Amino acid sequence: MDMQTSLLDRLFDTGLLIDTGVEGLYGRSGAFEDVIARFERLIDAYGGADGAEAMRFPPGMSRAHFESSGYMKSFPQLAGTVHSFCGSELDHMSLLQCMEVGDDWTKDQKATDIVLTPAACYPLYPTIAKRGRLPAKGGLYDLQSYCFRHEPSNDPARQQLFRMREYVCMGTEGHVTDFRQSWMDRGLEMMGRLGLDVTMDVANDPFFGRAGRMLANNQRDQNLKFELLIPVTSAAKPTACMSFNYHQDAFGAKWGLHLENGDVAHTACVGFGLERIALALFARHGLDIAVWPADVRKVLGYQD
Ligand code: ATP
Ligand code: ZN
Ligand code: MG
């Protein structure tokens, strides 16, 4: 049995995660959820005074917006679409017949107008573009969403449906790169206060295929993505628990985001992987929250 399986098994045994029979699709106990809620309050304590506009979108987004985003060019392997039965009574009969004999009943499902949200910030860009030019001080937004990625794994830190808390900044190059740097500093400080071992590293997204390798190299060479890594299942291969992305003016150009003076906006987003951070805490301090170090409990607001 490898280490990954054993952390997952222990999470199942304690009920912190609940097995559904599908890799990367888990229920969470009240205690697990409470850790996430408390960590989000810590995020609020750091980011709350910045004046971000909070918005919450459901875990599905407009298929039209998803298509415009170009996600299928870069990450077709991760996307999840929502399909539904749209047939007649006759079609329904053959659907049930199909299920009865164990044939593929899903092949006649039709795509709906909804796809599963791949990252919390995706629904934001078209929403802000629709408002017209950004205000003079730029834009700052606070988001949280369940996200879907088709990457089944027995690593409890790689889930198919997980939550991402994000801040997104829109403005000039200097404005958004300062924003990104300030959250890199805050992220290191927060995780340190929680007793977690952190490293920061340059990273790339898993762009699909041979052409994707070039995109990934370019992203690294230009320092467009950093990750804050924390051990979850392995100290040698720590897990990305936060990411810090600078999109240059690519999203601004794609979505038509403009500064007050009409220039194309630069954008950056910082994302917290909420399940991963909870798992890092459990991996570091043990599965029993009652015996976590007093200073860590205090930062998370547990009563002693
Ligand atoms: P990885 O390299 O581990 O696949 P990523 O680079 O794909 O991570 P991002 O696309 O930057 O991650 O997503 C933002 C944050 O969401 C990550 O920093 C991570 O904490 C979290 N995250 C990403 N994928 C998953 C997943 N499959 N399960 C749980 N959390 C995830
Ligand atoms: Zn984002
Ligand atoms: Mg990934």
C-alpha cells in the first residue's frame, strides 16, 4: 500500500472524507467543513480590508462563455460538460430499455447550456466585461466555487470536485503584479502561522498535447504562474495549495476588459485550494483537531 492510499484510507476511516466509490469525488464531514470555513475566515482577515467585491457563482457556468474562454484548446482533458435527456416518450422508452440491458444510455444525452466550472474565476470575466470600462481604481473581486476537473486519482489532494477561493485583480500591469506579490507574501505568512511547511515555486498549467508543451514552457519562462507548495501525501513532492497567476493582457483582450482610459486591462488571480489546505493541516497536525497545536487552533479560532 502506498502513502497516498494510506492517507486516503485514514481519512475514510475517521469519516473526514466520505467514499462515494468514485476517485476524487468525496463527501466531507462536519469537522472537515468546519476547518475550511475557519480557513476562509482567515483569508477574510487578510483580504477583507482590500475592498474586493464578493460574488458567488454556482459550480456550473454558461457554455457560451466557456467556449469563448478557449478552455477546450488548452485543457480538453479536464473539462466536464452537463448533458441531459431531451427526447420524446418514445426516446424515453428506449433509454430505459438501454439501461435495463446495461447498454450505454448516455450516448443520446444532449449538451445543455451549462458546463462545470473549471476555475472559480471563469464566470467573472464576461460578467465584468458586460459592465463596460473598469473604474479608475481597477477591479478587485472575491470568488469561491466548487470546480470540476476530470483528473480521477487516489491522491486525496487531487479531487474531481473541489473548492477554490479566489481573488481576481484587473488594472494596469503594475497594479495587478503588486496584487499578486502581496498575496504571495500573505500566503507564506498565513501557512507559516498554521505550522505548515511551505515552499514557493514557479509552475505551469497542464496544457494539452505537443503544442501545449510550448505554452507551458513559455508560462514558466515568463514567471506567469507561481505555486505555494505544502506537503500533503509526500514531503518530497509537496502539493500546490495556492496558485498565483498573471495573465498579462491575454484575458483583458479575450473578454474585452478595458481600463478607464480605454487600454486593455491586465489581470491576475490568486487561488486557494480549500480542500488541499484542510488536507495539509490534517497531514501535518493529525486527524484529530482537538490535539492540534494550541497556536494553530488559536489562529483558526477554535475554543480551548
Ligand atoms: P496541480 O498542478 O496540482 O494540478 P493546478 O496548477 O492545476 O494544480 P490551479 O489550476 O492553479 O491548480 O488551481 C488553483 C488551485 O486549486 C490550486 O493551487 C490547488 O490548490 C487547487 N486545485 C487544483 N486542482 C485541484 C484538484 N484536482 N483537487 C483539489 N484542489 C485542486
Ligand atoms: Zn483564476
Ligand atoms: Mg491541475
